[in-house]
Amino acid sequence: MKDLYKDKCKSINRFRPSIGHQNNAITRLLVLVAVFVLGFMFMMVTCWLNLYMFSGQPIPKFQTKEVHDFPLECLAWNKTLSCPNNYPTTHDNLDHSSFNTCPEYFRWIHEDLRRWRGTGITRDMVEVAKRSAHFRLIILDGKAYVETFRKSIQTRDLFTLWGFQQLLRLYPGRIPDVELMFDCDDRPVFNIKQYFRRPNPGPPPLFKYCSDPWSLDIVSPDWSFWGWPETNLKPWEMTLKDIKEGNKRVNWKDRIPFAYWRGNPSVSPVRADLVKCNVNNTHNVDWDTRLFIQDWINESVHGYKNSNIEDQCTYRYKIYIEGWSWSVSEKYIMACDSPTLYITPRFYTFFARGMSPLQHFWPIRSTDMCKSLKFAIEWGNNHTSKAQEIGEASSRFIQEDMKMEYVYDYMLHLLTEYAKLLKFKPTLPPNAVELCSESMVCFADGKWRRFMEDSLVRYPTSATPCTMPPPYDPTTIKAIIDNRTRAIKQVEMWEDEYWKNQHLKH
Ligand SMILES: *[C@@H]1O[C@H](CO)[C@@H](O)[C@H](O)[C@H]1NC(C)=O
Ligand SMILES: *[C@@H]1O[C@H](CO)[C@@H](O)[C@H](O)[C@H]1NC(C)=O
Ligand SMILES: *[C@@H]1O[C@H](CO)[C@@H](O)[C@H](O)[C@H]1NC(C)=O
Ligand SMILES: *[C@@H]1O[C@H](CO)[C@@H](O)[C@H](O)[C@H]1NC(C)=O
Ligand SMILES: *[C@@H]1O[C@H](CO)[C@@H](O)[C@H](O)[C@H]1NC(C)=O
């Protein structure tokens, strides 16, 4: 495209001498000349704009807004294999009226990094984390580089890196220099107890999609926020819109008064237990659940007809259950306006700690699940306004506190707080490669390419990031945990009471 415009500009330059020959003509001609010169200037400006500002864009575009768009430049990338350098490196046009405090769950960033608060993070600690990492991400002067150690399953690594790359495009000049290890597998790796015994180099900081209370791992948003092509899950921003639309289709009260789940039960024993609660699993027993086994291979063959997220909000209750570790389905399930029956989890994602039992979900025991589910559904159908409130609270949490802007803000604050702890200057290892959106998308195709194009950040935001809330003090953390335990115990008491009475009746 660039060459095309250069040629166009050259051909205009060739007209230049002919302007001089208009001298001997009189008034009429002078007008013509004026028009011509104006036209010429106009075209020069157009050429200039095209070359230096909108290079790569097919049609000259005069934008009235201050926002300049920076689309992908795959033609240039294809020729030079070097990352474009026209993207802004600083952040201006800031809208300072938009100050707001980040959602409460951001405060857990301080908790996740607390183990390093005393010692800082040394290079030795980072190198210990390498043992389990898929890649090392280095950010230097606003540019991202990656050193790859091994391939992740599917394209988790690609979409995770894509996410960090888009963060850099959203907030140029704001992301500090960092060096971090990222592991794209499911389960947390580094047990807390092991790393505080001396002598050792100290706790390794490893970025993961989920962690648990016994692990050191630092949680970061998973790849699916930018899309999961292997299961046809579109980027979060688009899915969220679809779910909002889907929610309008059926009023909560008109939804099927049972609990819905669709998934693959073979990934964990607790899921295998869950499907035993299905209707018709046991003769003459209906636990009020409707469970569907997802066969991903058949779904991919049939164009994912049954797995549209927005079509799954037609039941009054939805079940969330972990798989081999946390499940990506969590955010989709909880956005449905139907209360989530949340089977006691072991793991947490970066946002899960912002939700509380009875406020955002209904807790379900993982032992004696069927009875627990049956009670919850009956309770909800007896107390519809309370049930509806729970469903709406989790939808609000997911749709507002977890909109894509906050996902990026979370990453920004996580990297900023992490960078403050680094005791060494990040450097480029010899085999690191520079990342830019072009290097990731231009050779991709199909859904992989489309999802990246759809989640591309086209220009820096004009909004300031939300303000990071302060760390919790220990008594508040204790109060939050006690509150959760109390709510869960409360539900278990109601449940026990109910089933005791059922037995008496029989
Ligand atoms: C890059 O160039 C090759 C060969 O010239 C061509 O086949 C391919 O389609 C181009 N890719 C893009 C993204 O333009
Ligand atoms: C369960 O069995 C009943 C009676 O046999 C049948 O009508 C119903 O469709 C079955 N439900 C499901 C979800 O398979
Ligand atoms: C595969 O999917 C199609 C379309 O969704 C469905 O009709 C069919 O029953 C499924 N087959 C199996 C074996 O699950
Ligand atoms: C729901 O209401 C029915 C009828 O009042 C009652 O028999 C049942 O025990 C209630 N169930 C729960 C879980 O509240
Ligand atoms: C504990 O729960 C109560 C009532 O559910 C609530 O008002 C209070 O704010 C909670 N405290 C904390 C620290 O979450």
C-alpha cells in the first residue's frame, strides 16, 4: 500500500514544471492555475498524511476526531518482517474527568505479591520459576519480547501474549519494564510451604491463570478474554455483548425452573459425580438438574450449534463446576441473570475472589451434590425475588466489574505492582524475539486470525486507568473469609434441616 502512495505522489511531482508554463496566460487562466495549485496542495497533503500517518490505509481519511487509528500493517510486515514503529509511545489526550477506583477484587493483587514484599523479586527467583514456564515475557521501553521455552496446548500462549501486546497498545508509555515467567497450564505449581525453608533462592514468582490458597502462583487473565478459537469462543468483549442480548430473550421467571450445565464430565472425578445427579440417571429420581454432555469433537464438526453461550441463558439456574482446574466457563455462566449454583471450588481466578456466597452465587457442597442442588433449586423457586437478586448481582459483577477495560486495568496494575518489586533491571536474553500485533496475526488464518483482528486495540485509550485500591489490612481479610464461611455454613444448615424433615415425612 505504501508503494502505491509513493507512486501516486511521484506522478503528481511530474506535473510541477507545467505550472510554470501557465505564466503567459491571463485572468481566466490564473483562476484555473489557482484551482490547480489548490488541488495540487490538497493532493500533496493527502499523500503526506497517507505516508506518515495513515500508512497502510487504502483510502485517504480525514478524521475529525482526535483519535488516529492504527490498523494492522500486514503488507509491510510481509515484506520486511520488522515491527512497525509508527505506533504512539506515549499517552496523551487523557480524559482526566474519568477518575474512578478499581473494583474491589483488584486489592487481591497486593495479596498475590505479598510474599515478595519484604525481599523483593530477584533474578534468581525468576529463574527458579522458569522450570515450569512456557515463556518469559520481557517488556522494555514499551516493547514486548518473548523467549519461548516450550509450546502450550492449543494456542493459549499465542492468545495470552496477544493480550499483553494489546495492553501495550492500549496504554503506551504506561507499562513499566518487567521480566516475568508465564505458565499456560491449568493447575498451580509452586507450593507455598516449600519455598520459605532456608536455604533456597526464595519464592519463585510464576504467572498463571489460576491458583489456590496453598500456592504462590500469581493469577493473570486467561487467554479466552481474547478468544478461544479451538472451542469457538469469541473475544470477551463480543461474547459479553451477545450474552447481554441473550439475557433479554427470556425473563428470569419464564425460564425453565431447573439447573443447567453443559460440559465434559470426564476431566475430573467431581464432574463425574455431578452427572450422576442428572434427570433419568436414576430411575424415578429427578434432582431438578438438566445436564448435557458436551462432545467437543462432534460440536466442532457441527459448527458449535449447541455451544452458543448466549443460547444457554434459558434455565433459571446454572451450575458452575471446576474441571481439571478452574473452568473458563465461569465468567459466561455467571453473566446469565440466573443464579449460579457454585460447586465448592478449589481454585480461584483473578476475579473470583471478588464474589461472595449468597450475594453473587449459591454455594453447593461437593460431597452429596445431588441433594445440595435439589435443595438450592427448590429454595430458589420458593424465594424467587431473592434468587433473582443473586442472579442479577453476579451478572452485574461480570458485565460491569469485569468488562474488558477492567481486565486491561487489572493487567496494568498487576505489572506495575510486580515491577516495583523487581531487584534487577530486565534485560533481553539473546534468543528473545520482539512481539508486535503484526508478527502474531499476519501469518495466522481462519478463526485464529479473525479473533485477533476482532480483539485488536486500534488506538491508545483516552481514559485514565482506574485507581488501584490500597491493600487490605489483615483484620479485613479475616472478616471477608469469616463472612464467606458463615454464609456457606448457613446454607448447609438449611440444607440439613430440609433433608432431615424429608426423611421424617417418608
Ligand atoms: C505475504 O506474501 C506471500 C507471498 O508473497 C503471500 O502469499 C501472502 O498472502 C502474504 N500475506 C499477507 C498477510 O499479505
Ligand atoms: C426422562 O424420562 C422421561 C420419561 O421416560 C422422558 O419423558 C424425558 O424426556 C426424559 N428426560 C430427559 C432429559 O432425557
Ligand atoms: C452431534 O451434533 C449434532 C448437531 O448438534 C446432533 O444432532 C447429534 O446428535 C450429535 N451427535 C452425537 C453423537 O452427540
Ligand atoms: C418450598 O415450598 C414448599 C411448599 O411450601 C415446601 O414444601 C418446601 O419445603 C419448600 N422448599 C424449600 C427448599 O424451601
Ligand atoms: C459481611 O457480611 C455482611 C452481611 O452479609 C456485610 O454487611 C458485611 O459488609 C460483610 N463484611 C465484609 C468484610 O465483607
